[in-house]
Amino acid sequence: MQTKVVLDESRIPTHWYNIVADLPTPPPPPLHPGTREPLTPDDLSAIFPMGLIAQEASAERWIEIPEPVREIYRLWRPSPLYRAHRLEKALGTPARIYYKYEGVSPVGSHKLNSSVPQAYYNMLEGRTRLTTETGAGQWGAALSLACQFFGMSCDVWQVQGSYDSKPYRRMQMETYGAHVAGSPSELTEAGRALRERFPGTAGSLGMAISEAVEAAVKDPNGSYSLGSVLNHVTLHQSIIGLEALAQLEEFGERLPDELYGCAGGGSNLAGISFPFLRENLAGRADTRVVACEPKAAPSLTEGEYRYDFGDTAGLTPLLKMYTLGADFVPAAVHAGGLRYHGMAPLVSHAYHEGLISAISVKQREAFEAGVIFARSEAIIPASESNHAIAGALRAAREATETGEERVILIGVSGSGQLDLPAYADFIAGTMIDS
Amino acid sequence: MQTKVVLDESRIPTHWYNIVADLPTPPPPPLHPGTREPLTPDDLSAIFPMGLIAQEASAERWIEIPEPVREIYRLWRPSPLYRAHRLEKALGTPARIYYKYEGVSPVGSHKLNSSVPQAYYNMLEGRTRLTTETGAGQWGAALSLACQFFGMSCDVWQVQGSYDSKPYRRMQMETYGAHVAGSPSELTEAGRALRERFPGTAGSLGMAISEAVEAAVKDPNGSYSLGSVLNHVTLHQSIIGLEALAQLEEFGERLPDELYGCAGGGSNLAGISFPFLRENLAGRADTRVVACEPKAAPSLTEGEYRYDFGDTAGLTPLLKMYTLGADFVPAAVHAGGLRYHGMAPLVSHAYHEGLISAISVKQREAFEAGVIFARSEAIIPASESNHAIAGALRAAREATETGEERVILIGVSGSGQLDLPAYADFIAGTMIDS
């Protein structure tokens, strides 16, 4: 009974997939915050290298993965695709459940898929320092390691609530050689202003982005690096879905009826689902893609589709996206990686066009699903991933009632080894149900 | 440039390898603590099932892995074998360095290789509860998960110092459904006596073993389960070395000149090295096997070879082993899994016969090696594994000086994701150098 498909490293995809080439309508462009005109590449060059700016604006379907990036991908890719035999049995469901597990990355999440090429393209253009923000700490850890690979320095602003409650993430970033500050900090003008405006705040991704962008703009050798939201990040993450397609074929399985991914900024959901949407758009499949949001930050299910800033201080371009408002501060749920006010423009556009659907999940339901998953499949999933698992469990239980042989694919974006206090909170019965 | 060999799950070995069949002289038998006569199977039946007792005494070369155990092994095995290209480059060494990485197991260490069959054989004989001790928490987590797989309950006595300093490990065990107590505890007679004898003690593996053995003896449905030291544990761990042999062949590499493994109770060192010792004993290779001990618990390099108890209270059989004395309490080094007074009888015997060699490593050297490894190979190794890496780095640096093209294999027994406070201690410069 086949449990997993782990492809040889020679089968790491050679190209990323860019869904822009296949969308029925073009996604609305980002706007300059001052002129409200569509952004030009020059507008972005203060904070991004041209290699990434080109990807951000590209409509090419396939973009080649540089060999030095593939060489680093070989450290953990292809990630395994599992058939969840034990979970199916625990649920008594006739559904066939598969999960693509990104937690095998050395930092424990899918984020390394984008931090490596981001550091690489910056290095090519002579940048020696990257700045970024991090929520749960997964993106910060991923960028810290990527900078280490290319001999660059790395400054991370970690959302203060996460900085306090997730000390292991900070230690992980420092082990990889990064400098880490809680945000909002005293180190930037934006941080100082935010501390004055929101005294004692636990911070937010929007605030931390403001600080990291400011630090990059002020350093001629520095660039800013974003772990989600932007087109080039969703592009890099497409490697997840591309591998999953090949692995389902190795399993001898049909294309899934349903695909569940957690969605905060949107990079994981886009990464696993866009290659499957391509199959839908080409008429080869009819996979229902479901974005699983936290009820505490429900941008798709309760937000507005409009131009908004990516950060709190209003330093970024205006992005057309589902948003709860740039100064929205979500409840302090454990899934720090999903606590974002907006949603990737490409995911937002696909949702607006009816190509994907969305649900929201409260955190107790998410962790109940995570514990069932851990006790059957052995892997303790990341807090974020639990939202996707919860969505899939709803579907699997429906299948139990109807007797349908549904094929369900879950994107498990990371490992929960560093989220164990959240599990302890759930098991102790003290978890708030936001 | 090939980075790793990850074999398909169909290539998980079908049999464990028992080195007893190939040793030039038979290992001295365990003795009954009362009579000082060799133990009979009956003597052990109060705490172990017959399936494991048979393995403990077996001289068969190959012992079949039951299919239900192999099915669970498929969740993470075969574990990858890596060529450490980036580490070699960082060291400027002409040595070719490989490492077998057990941290991909869902609990993050090699311990699951033995906890799964141990729970399985107990379940077969109707035992419904397992008791055990844990130092760093790796074994406790592995047994917690294994019990969950077979519907058994699990009680873990975690060395108090580790219980206090490694809360994530306790949370991990509880997520898998186990009950965890700090040791020495008030729950057992042995624990209460030890608390009186050593007030305020941070505990030791020897003390925790006394408590777990007592609890098993008193429960007719209970068994005791040990994560290292015993023959059946080293047998189960042989899967590591068997896979590594096949993977080196896939790399087109010759058998290694040197093999480094960390050694506490000896299960990881035995697991990776015994299949290579078989090649030595058959005259097909001349691999130098090096046990890497912590200087804080140097049983092989500074202990005596004699019969001694496995635990502090004197409840276990007498084992012929290198020992620092059953009431030795090691310094509070971070590598909790290596803080044991004795060494597996089979490893001790092989060392006494000159089949393997040993070195000791202080913890600053170990963590310096760990940080170099993390920053080049991306994986943050377990505190224990850092001792093996330190040993290998000594050899690789020698090779740099002499220009020798040595082939070095390292057993990286686990992930350091839950050991990050130890890395933070090292990076802050506050680590004691025991």
C-alpha cells in the first residue's frame, strides 16, 4: 500500500508556472500610491532587484528556475506527497485524501521556495543586505537561511506578539545569522510612529512591512523582500503544485475533486493550487480550489475587493485585493502566518473571477483537525496548515455521509514543531475560539 | 551535482541486521541482579513481551521486519543520505562528506525506528500500556507516537532538568496523547526515595528508568520500553546503516574510510555503524567507526568495562558495559540524550574488542560544529548529533592539511528544531564548556 511519492531530485521542475498567462482576464495592475497610475518597473527599483521586478510584471507562462536555485532546492525538494491512509481510516471516510508536505524544508515551511530565488536575484544585482518582516517567523527563518547561502546580511522585523510568544523562531533566525527585532521597533521612523499611535501593540504584519520597507529604501545596498502577496512570490511557490501534479500521476490517481490550502497572504494557496487551476482553465479538470482563511483575518470571505496598501504606514504600492483595511489588526490567534489584512492580488483576482472559493475556520476547529492529523499521520502540522486540514475534514466527513469517493488534496504548508505551545493551549482547553 | 539519495519506500529493508551473528567472540550475557546468573527469558517477562525478549537473546543474522511496522516506516523511511557539498566547501576540505539524516522522522529523531516495533510486539501480546523514561525527550516523543499508532496508553518519566528546560518536548508527547511526569517524581517508590536521597536533583536517565521500570512491574497490562542500550534496540536501529549502505552505492561511492556517530546509550551509533562493521568483519571494507561521546558523560573513553546496573535504583539486570557507575550524574549539558552513565553492551563489546574507536567532545566544540553545519547544509542538527559532526570536522580538517581524499560518513541522528535554546546559549557565548 503506497504511502508516499518522493521523486528523485532530478525531477525538480525546471520552470516555475505563471498563471497570468492563462487567466481569462488580466489582473488589475498595482498603482503608484502618489499618482494612482500603474506602477513602472522604475518605481519598484528602490526596493527590489530588476530580476524580481521582471517576474512581478511577467505574463510568460513558464519562467526558468536558475540552476543555482535548483541546486539549493535539492536540499529538500521534491517534497513528498502522501496518501493519508491512517487519516482516512480515523475518519471512516470513502474519500481518498492526499497531502503535499512542505514541512520537510530545513526551515520547516514552504517559505524557502521563494526566499532562495529572492536572495539569489538580489545577490546577482549586487545587493548585500535584505530586510523583511515576519509573522509566525517562518518567512523570517526562510530568508535568514537564504541570505546565509548567498553571503548576504539579513534584518528581520518580527511582529512583537510573535517575537514574545515564539522565541524559538527568533533563535532559529539567529542560528542562521540574521538580526531580529520585535516590531514596531525603535529602529525606524515608521516603527516609532506606530508605537506612538498604538501604545503597547502586539504589532501586525502590516506594521512590520512598513519598517522593513523603510530600512531597505534608506540603504543603497539593501533590498526589501516579501514572503507572500506579490506575483513573483506566488510564481516561486508554483513549484509545490507542479510537483504535486507529477506525484498524483505516480500514485495513479486522477486530478483531485477538491484542493484545500491555507490562505494568509496567499503564497501557499497560490503555490499549490495555480498549476491545478491551469488544468481547470484548459478544461482537463474541474478541481474545486478552496482557500481556508482564519476567521480572525477573513479577507476573502469578509473583506472588500479594492485597491489598498500592503502595509499599515502606506509605504507600499496600492494593490487590488480583498482587504480588511490596511490598519486592521487581527485577534492574536496562533496562526501568525495568516494574520494579514489583505490577500495576494492574483489569488484575489482568481477569487473575484469565480475560479476559486473560500471558507473561514476558527482556531479551535483548526487545532482539533491538527490533533486528529498528528495522531493519525504522525506529522504535527503548522498552525496555519491546520486551517486547510480543517477544511478538508469538513469535506471528508461529508463524503462519509454521502458515500462519495471524492479525491481530496491538502496543502500542508509546514511543520508545527515550533507551534507546540499552540497545541498545548488547545489540549489544555484554554484556546480562545477566534 | 547529486545532493541526496532518497530511495523509494519499496526499498525499505525487509530485515533488521543483528551483529551478534558476526561478532568474533560472543558478547557477555546480562546477569540476574540477585543470583548473578545469566538471565533467562522468564526473568524479563515481567517488563518485556516475548517477541522482544527473543530478539534480545537472538544470534540470528537477519530478523524480519513485520509488515505492520514497515507500513509505519513508510511514513518517513528511507531517510535521505546527503552529500555535504556546501559543508565541504565551507571547510575547504578534499574529503567527501556524507550524512544520513534521521531528523525527517515525524518526531525529529531516529528513535521512532525502535519505538514502533516495541509498541507493535507489546500490542501483539495484549499489553495496553507502555512506560518509559526520556532524557532530551526524543525517545519519549517517539514512544508516545508509537503507542498512539497501536491504541496503547503511554506514561513517560522525563528527566526533571529536561522537563523544565525543554517544555516543547513535553507538549509534543502530550499532542501524541501521552502522560508525562518530571523525574524523580512522587508517583513511584523509586522516585520518592531518589528525591529524598538527592534533594532538588535535576534527575538523570538512570533515575527515570528506575521509575518507569517500577511502574511497568506493578501493572499487569503494562510493559517497560527502553529507547537505547539493549540488543533489540540496536537491532531495530540497524535499518539506518542498511539504508546508508544502499544509498552510498547509488551515489557510486566506495565504503567510507570513517564513520562518525554520536553515542549516549549507543542506539544511534550501533544503528548506523553495525551494518558497516559487518563489511569490515567480512573483509570487504576497513571503515574506522568512531563513537562520539560528550565529555560530560564519557563512558567509553573514561569508564570501566564491568557489570553494572542500567538504572540508578538497581532494578534492571546487570549489563556488561562501559560505565561511569550507576549513580553517576552528568553535568547539565544540552545533549540530554547523551547524558547516560553506561553504553550499550553490544557497542561496549565491539569497543572492547577493538572493532570501533571513541572520542569525547565538549559541548562548545559540538555546537560550533552544529552552527557551521546549519549555515552550510541548512539543517539545524540535534544537540546530540553535533558531537558526531564535531568528530567528522576534526577528520575533515586533517584531510585539508594532508590533502587526503577521505570519505567520511556522519550519522545525523535528529533535528535540532526543539534544541534551539541550546543554539541561542552557544551564540550568546554563555554556554558552559563541559
